[in-house]
Amino acid sequence: MSDKERVPDDDRVLRVPVYRRFSDLDPLGHVNNVVFHDYLQEARMGLVRDIALVRSETSSQVVVQQEITHRKPLLLSPEPIIIETWVTHLGNSTYTIAYRILDESGDVAATASSKMAVVDPSTNRPMRMSQELRDLLAPLTVAP
């Protein structure tokens, strides 16, 4: 099992339900691989919770790297998928989020990670993350 698949069994893991839409499906009848990126964004927003921490006059957050490993297709279902989300690295200007996407049966459909950077919106250059963001992410951080 890879580090991205090891899920800590504690309160540091946020579990975000996401409902699939008919428009998420491709001609093969399963959720299109591109839609998984939308699902990860939903989970990230569940993690951060405060849009002011994502974008303000003094700082922004951007995705600098994102990887998804698909394990099985997601089909249309009225039950939500669950995205387990936690932080695996907390640096000065970057942090990394790990995810497990579970289908309605609790089976792993995909694992993923996103490396986020905090940047100055006027220059798009990396900058130190705010203490407020660090305080939000630190309790959710689990060393791989």
C-alpha cells in the first residue's frame, strides 16, 4: 500500500461527501477522468473552508502539481462518493494534500495528491503562508 493509500484512523482525516451528476459521465457511462479533478477541488474547499484563505488581496493559493491514480470506475449512483482528505506535508510556502476517493460501497476508486503553493497575487511568486492558514492545516497534518 502506498503512502497515499494509508489513511490515518483519527480526526485529522476530513471526509467530504460529493454527489455525482449525470453530466459527470462520459460516453462509456462512468465518471470521466477529468471530473475527478473537480471532485478534488470540492474536497480541498472542504478542507480549507474559508475562501478568504484561498484568495485575498495579500495571498492566493494555486495547485502546482496534482496526481491521480484510478483504481476502478465510478458509475452514476444516488449515493455520494466520500473523499477522505488530509495534509501530508506543511512547508513554508507549500503544502501537500492526500486523498482517497471511495465509491458508495466504500471501495477505493482513486487515490490522489495535490501540492499547493501560497503566492503573492501581484507577482505570482511563492510567499510564506499566513499563520492563520498554517494554524488551520497543522492539526490536519499526518506525516507519511
